[in-house]
Amino acid sequence: MPTTSTATPIDVSRKFVRLIARRSDGLIEFEFAIGEPELCAELLLPAAAFDAFCQRNAVTELPAREPADDAEDEATAWNWSLHQATQQRFR
């Protein structure tokens, strides 16, 4: 008997970019995701290459992330990005 899955397949044709920072050295720091915005990689590209990358991949630009709350609980203790890790000192 075949089983039915309720999971929605990931649409790999959908691509997303979330700008993290425009750095003083001319590099653009951003998150790139395919299919699901929550599953992303952090990347760096020069500004012209970033623009070409976005055009070539027909990305959807996502809004900037809300600043993290300093109150840390069990649910958010492991929720961090490489960008955040390079901007703060750990205890």
C-alpha cells in the first residue's frame, strides 16, 4: 500500500537574497537561499558581481532580519549566523 506524504516539495526555481551588509571594502554580505528562505548560506561578493548574481538567478529580495533580542532562551541559544559570530565576543 503506497503511503501519502503531507510534506510540500521544495520549489528549487524559487531563489532568495537577504542583504546583510554593504561593507566599506566594497563587498556585499548576503544570505542566499533556494526553495526555502529559512535554509540559506551566507556569501560575499563585490557589488557588481552581486548585482549580476541576483539578475542571473532571478532572486526575490527578502527584508532585513530584525535585530536579535539580547535575552537568550533555550529556543534561541543556537540560532545564530556567521555574520553575528564575527561581530560579537562569546562569553
